[in-house]
Amino acid sequence: MLSKRHKELRKERNWTQQDLAHKAGLSFNAVTKIEQGAARHPTLKTLLKLTGAFGIGLDELVGKDDI
């Protein structure tokens, strides 16, 4: 699930939710909603901002190997 993977990636980097929001160019609210699972279908634009911040591919963000 995206919310679990999102949180794992953030914690691996020792980033706060605010750190990630700043690095990805997203609002703090958007980051927390994704991490809490409240944003069940984030836009592709949002996902690409997250992959850019994490320096990973989209498949790694969404946990393609977990499907």
C-alpha cells in the first residue's frame, strides 16, 4: 500500500513530514493525507513529485513488487 511505503521511505531518510513536503513541493496536508491513507488516489503529478523528492522510480514508490 502506498501509505505504508511512503512512510517507510520517509523514515529511511530521517525526514519529517514537513521535510518531505518541502522537498517534494507539496503541502504538509497532502503529505499527511497520503501517509495516513486518507488520499487513496493521489494524482500522477503528486506521485511524480514524491518520486523526485525520494530519488526513486514510480514503481518503487507504489511498491510494484508487493502487487
